[in-house]
Amino acid sequence: MLAAAASVALTACAARDQGGSGGNTNSSAAAPQQAANAADPKGDGKAQCSGVTLAYIGTINGDNAALGQNILYGVDLAVKQHNQANPGCQVALKQFDTEGKPDKAPGVVAQAISEAPILGAIGLPFSGESKATGDLFERAGLVHITPSATNPALADHGWKTFFRGMGNDSVQGPAAAKFITDKLKANKVCVVEDDSEYGTGLASQVKQALGSKATCSDKVKTKQTDFSAVVNKIASEKPDAIFYAGYYNEGAPFAQQLNDKGVTAKFVGPDGVKDQEFVKNAGNAAGSAYFTCPCVPEDNFKDFTAAYKQTEGRDPGTYSPEGYDSATVLLKGIDKGVKDRAGLLDFVKNYDGQGLTKKFKWNEKGELSDVPVWSYKVDNGKIVNNGQI
């Protein structure tokens, strides 16, 4: 149940001058600059605390683990930077692995909330597991910020402990439809959805926004590997574009099989597909893929990117900056002297501040008002910024 648990050690983070992914599209010039007043997890270096823990709860292993790992490493960087700068306040970080499974997540969350030193959590990454565990967080009074669970209905359960660190699919869905029709000039679009809470909800939003231009639709299953029936149907429909509402684990072989069949429609995936694992596993099909995501490109967050590479030993990925921002909000509460769960929940509820990715100020449902959506594409084997939608 508990895949990993570790106190975060002190680490120095040197800043270099490397920026985003490169490429020759709308890269750094179109990406946001780091705001001068962006919250820094280091704070003023004078924080005092003792015996305080934050938790990352979400997938670390499993079919779509890379999406959770991106967040975890962003959280880890924030905590390490905080601890390096604040010798009088060493915050521990514990990691709890749900494998992204809604049936496993409740037991994992129960374990986390039973540990009294944990005052706040970052997660869960996926909508299905978030829906399955929201009541547990609520009963425990444990604040949690998800950097990536996008199903709009999550905010409608009345949970006071739930906060979302980016836009939901009622924002991403219409943005995706606008990108497909305005930028890709598609008039016939096939929308294919998986059977996850995320996929079905997002597909509904996209089809509604596309209206009559959603000319065909189909469904696939989690862990499906043979998509021949769906591919044959799409080939006969001859759409201009295909939107796949799901995750990269199925999205990659689906895209490859479409390519092998000779389908030339433009392939568009959402944030659940936007990962280098898709590029690696989709083969020749990856080179012409597009993505939409309510995540902000880190092209111009040079200090963040350099520190992430040095500390975590890899490039930041989808929702890494959002994980960093989410952890920073919780750390700021601890630095203010919060010592219990009720205090940290109240701090987040009333938070109003700039982060790397956006301004963070939540409404009574835990939703943000600053919710940009961006497009991305594959260029020379890397996913690069393709401009804000």
C-alpha cells in the first residue's frame, strides 16, 4: 500500500540557463515569463517548525505512472528547496503510491490520513481515484491540491478539502474543440474515449463544444491493445481530425495503429496523453501528434527547469510546475506557523498569490479563475509548446 516513504533530505539546487524543450515552433517567445512576485518555496529562510509532513498521494508505478512522477518530482523539488533555505523548519515528504487505480486509492489515502504529522497532501493526479477518495479527505479534514485531475464534477461534491491547481475539462474541452476547428481547420472530427472517469467526462465536453463537427465517436477500454475495430471505423469515416480522450498507455498504440492503417487525420490528445512516453511508444505516429493541456509550458521558467534537472535528474514534464506550485502553497502555510490540518485548510482556502504557472486563488468549490489552456506538438521527438489556445 505504501510504496515509498522518505523524509526529504537537504539539497542545494544550482540554477543554470537551460530553458524549455527547444524546437522551432511557438516556443519560448509565446510561453509566459516567470512573474517577479511568483511564490518561492524557499521563503525568507526564517521559518520555524517541527515534526511537520506533507504527502504526495498518487501514481508512482502503474500504466500511466509518468504523469504522476512528473508531479511528484515537482513536489520533491519544492520541499528540498524549502528545507535547504530553512534550517529551522525541515518538512518531511512522504510518498504514497495508488498506481492510479480508483479501487486501490481509498486504502492508500486511509493510510496517509492516519498519520497525524501529515498536514496537507498534493494529489491525487487522476479523476477516477480523486472521486473515490474525496470523502475520506473530507472526513479527515486533510487539505489536498490536485495538480492534474480535470473532471469538472469533482468540484460538485461539496468537499471543503478539495482544491484544483489548474483548469478543469469544462475549460479544456471547449479549448480543444476550438484548437481542432480553428487551428487545424477540421470540419469532421472523430472523438474516441476510454472508460475512465477522466476520458468519458472530457469526451462529453469536447463533443458538446464541437457540435455538428463531431461526426463520429467510439469507445475503447483501459488496457486495450488491439484497436483494429475502432481504427477500421475511423478509416471508413475519413475524418479530418481525431480527438482521443484518455491516457498515453492506450493512446500510443491507438495512434500507431491508425498510422499503420494509413489514416491521415490529425491526432489530438489531451493532458493525459501529453507525455514523452507517448512519443516513445507511438512510433511513427508521434511525429504528427498534437496535444491540449491546462498546463503551462515551462519554456521560460529557467531557474525552475535547471533546478529540476539537477535535483531530480530529468527534464520536467506535464504538470511538474503545477506540482511545484501546489507544494509551495502548502509550504507557505507551514512557514506562517500553521501547526495542524484545520489551520492549513484555512490557509489554502484564503490563499491569494502568484505562482510559477498562474495566480492561485480558489472559489468555494476549490476551483481557480486563472485557467489557461495550451496546445503542444511533437517536434524532433520532443513535445514542445505550440501556443496558448
